[in-house]
Amino acid sequence: MHSLQSLQKIIKEGIADLTFDKQPVELYSPINYILDLGGKRLRPVLCLLACDMFGGNISNALDPAIGIEIFHNFTLLHDDIMDQAPIRRGKSTVHEKWNPNVAILSGDTMMALSYEFIMKTPEKVRSKIFSAFNQTAIEVCEGQQYDMNFESQNDVSIANYIKMIRLKTAVLIAGSLKIGALVAEASPEDADNIYRFGENIGIAFQLKDDLLDVFSDEEKFGKQNGGDILANKKTFLYLKAFELADSKTYESLHFFFNKDFDNELEKINGVKEIYETLNIDSITSKEIEKYFNRGIKFLDKINDADDRKSELIKFADQLKKREF
Amino acid sequence: MHSLQSLQKIIKEGIADLTFDKQPVELYSPINYILDLGGKRLRPVLCLLACDMFGGNISNALDPAIGIEIFHNFTLLHDDIMDQAPIRRGKSTVHEKWNPNVAILSGDTMMALSYEFIMKTPEKVRSKIFSAFNQTAIEVCEGQQYDMNFESQNDVSIANYIKMIRLKTAVLIAGSLKIGALVAEASPEDADNIYRFGENIGIAFQLKDDLLDVFSDEEKFGKQNGGDILANKKTFLYLKAFELADSKTYESLHFFFNKDFDNELEKINGVKEIYETLNIDSITSKEIEKYFNRGIKFLDKINDADDRKSELIKFADQLKKREF
């Protein structure tokens, strides 16, 4: 059995080796650029972890794992156009460095490339892996559409928010695990259990992101707190605060979220203070814990890999406790 | 063996039946919208024709044929954003009717949906069909990138132009035929021959498009002549005219293509006159004939379907002779 660290190393090297040295360069340069920006490589590592956990040959999972990472970066590329984001991982986004047309088309190409890698799997499991991947791909698009809808929607419920982050973020984490399990020829029940584990961990992961945006050690987090607040983003914290607020607090929240402030800190600190009064910090942490534990329950249902779950639990625990 | 007409009917009905009645509607409405805009349905019909020609069961080719049409419409959707085109088939483009973000994301979803249909093929041939499709998908993106590059490039050769239209247009026509052949379990040689037939017919098809834009009966063509001229598009006609022009004619061409005219007809007629002087009309027609005949030669290499080629030749001939 492989350690988490050794799997992370395999993925890091696999992606570093990945250079699309093809013509036209205008199409492939942005692809190489975004894949070189780094990142946690969370999804491909989870794919290998799951494969390993079910006793599979991880060398059979490497290509689909890379395919998943290419797909994930494709979604970032297109999301950044839609969000008009100037910066990704401290560097210019593709549509800024080149232009939106290049970003659209490189993204499309990445999507096709991701299928290429996904399908580089043993014939026996290829169709199942394709189905798991493609369902996920469609759901990620649905999640992004809900996210865009929410921007102009004033009645977003927490249930709808959870549904959105499940689609936009959690299903790809879940799908990565399931694909790793399928490579290892896990039973349909176990593939489903690991998927449901990932789905819940994925929701916890996104809630943790929401939390870190407001309550984190800025130095460790690597960026200034309050980005979501400035963008008036309807995160779990935002929705929970509106839900719990009495009429006066509600008005204050409304005031902060509907006004542009010359001094950004005034807005961030104003909202943060309300969040603190309402205990949003610990409520969110409890919610994270809830989804984390739900996830673990699905992992518990998997019987025959009991001794092999440790690396996966360790990794999930790291995600929960992470400060960046 | 099915007649061309009956296959066209099957495709028309298959696509008419295709409604994505899913949530979020903001994502799926544009998909239903663009698929309902109509069009020749050229590619899926070719897919069924090829399957039928090789004695395959066309009901096995219907899903991949629909997948190809979804993919084709996805490329139109994203190309229209990149070209900022306001109109497609007489109706508003998706990015105009909704907005560019919706168009990006609906397009992404269509791409995933196209794979879904492509993979609904008998297990035995599924991987081969996937490979043929995915290579095509990547090449279509490359072709679109070359097309965008050419806009700002002043040294586009005719050879490079042919390469571009081969990638952007011809390979999907070729791939449609090959996929139909693969469904019918044609030999690798025959699948390659029908592909090469399609590649050449596809180039002829695009050259015909270039020609019709300038020299066509406007009433039959359904739109005003000269769209490519107004857009300063480097078509075969444009490149050939620059190649053949003496220095005085070269200057005239340069004049027309580097100036905005208040009166559009002045520009169109000015260029058209030069094309006429240089015999560009008949030179282009000869070029179309050349690629058409090259295509037919690959069809001739296919031995055991001699009696079944008639519908395909008839269809290719219609494409060559079409006036719209």
C-alpha cells in the first residue's frame, strides 16, 4: 500500500511531465500554462488513493487521474472567464494573459483532452469509468449554472446552496474517488459508498473554503480575508447570517451587502463583526463536522478494505483541518 | 438499404425528439434552442449513410449520429461567441439571446452530452468510435484556432488555408462517415478510406461555401452575397486573388480589403469585379472538382460495398452542386 505522500509525488511528477507540444501553439500554450500553475492536485490524488485502497494497480489509475485534473483545470479556465477573474493562483488568468477567445477554445480542447486520458483505462472498466466521469462533467456544469443564477437571486435557501456546491465542487471529488475504485474493480456498492463519502467530504471542503475566506490566518491562507464578502457572494456564512439575524442585524447585513465601500476593510470588518455576533464561525465549523462525519459513515460501510482506509481518512482529516 | 431521403427523415425525427427537459433551465434552454434552429443535419446523415453502406444496423448509428450533431452545434455556439456573430440561421445567437456566460456553459454541457451519445454504441466498437470522435474533436478546436490566427496574419498561404478548413470543417464530416463505418464493423482500411473520402468532400464543401458567399443566387442562397468580403475573411477566393493579381490589381484588392466603406455594396462589387477579372469563380469551381474527385477515388478503393455507394455519391454530388 502506498503512502499519501508517495501518491502525491506520483501525481506531481505525472502532471509535470505533461506538456502538450503541439500545433497551433496559440491553443496549447494556455493549456500548458494553466496546468503548470500548480494547486493541491486534490482530485487526482484522491483517485489514486481510492484505487490503492481497493487493492488496484495505481499505474492503471494514473491516466484517468490526470484526465480529472485536466478537466478540473478546464472548469477553472472557463469559470474565470465567466467571473471575469484577473488572478488564479497568484498569476494572470488565461483570458487576461491571452484573451477570452483563446480561453474559451483552450478550455474546449482541455475538455476533449481530459476524455482522452479518462479513456486510457483497461477495457474491462472503461465504459463504467466513462459513465461516472461524464455524469460528473455534466453535473459540474449544472452546478456552475446554479452558482451564476444565485448571483441575481434573492431567495437562495441553504438547501439550494448545498445542492449547488454539491454539483459544482463535491461531485468531482466524489467522481475522482469512484473512478479510482472502478479502476480497482471495486463492487458497485463500494464504488457508490466511496462516491457518497467523497460527496460529503466535498461539501465539507467547500464549506471550509467559505469559512477560511473570512476566518483565517491571512499569512497561512496566502490571501487577504473577505474576498467573498467584497464580491457579495452568497456563501454558507452569508446565508446563515441572514437566516439567523433579527430585524436590526438583518438591516445591517443588508446595508453592508448592498453598498460599495471606498474602504474595503470597512465592509469586511462590518460583516465579520456581525458574523461573530451570530456565531457563524462555530456554526459553520459544526456544519463542516456534520458533512465530514456523514462522509465517514459511508466509508465505514466498506468492509473489506478496513486496514487500507487510514490514508484516505488521514487525507480527509487534513482537508478538514487545513488553514489554507 | 435505405434511401438518402429515409435516412434524412430518421435524423430529422431523432433530433426533433431530443429535448433536454432538465434543471437548471437556464442551462438547458439554450441547448434546446440551438438544436431546434435546424440546419442541413449533414454530419449525422453521413454517419447513417456510411453505416448503411457497410451493411450495418443503422439503429446502432443513430445515437452517435445525434452525438455528432450535438457536438457540431456546440462548436457553432462557441464559434459564434468568438466571432461575436449576432445571427445564426436567421435567429439570434445564444450569446445574444442570453449572454456570453450562458453560451460558454451551455456549450460545455453540449460537449459532455455529445460524448454521452457517442458512447451509446455497441460495446464491441465503442472504444474505436470514441477514439475517432475524440481525435476529431481536438482537431476541430485546432482548426478554429488557426482560423482565428489567420485574422491577424498577413502571410496565409493557400496550403495553410486548406489545412485550416480541413481541421475546422472537413475532419468532422470525415469523422461522421468513419464512425458510421465503425458501427457497421467495417475493416480499418475501409474506415480509413471513407474517412479520406469525407476529408476531401469536406474541403470541397467548404470551398463551395466560400464560392457561394460571393457568387450565388441570393434568393436561393437565402442571404445577401459578400458577407465574407465585408468581414475581410481570408477565404480561398481572397487568397487566390492576391496570388494571381498583378501589382495594380494587388493594390486594388488591398484598397478594398483595408478600408471601411459607408456603402457596403461598393466594397462587395469592387472585390467581385476583381474576382471576375481574375476568373476566381471558375478557378474555385475547378478546385472544388479536384477535391471532389480525390474523395471519390478513396470511395473507389472500397470494394465490397460497390452496389451500396450510390446514395453516398448522390449525396456528395448534391453538396457539390448545391446553390445554398
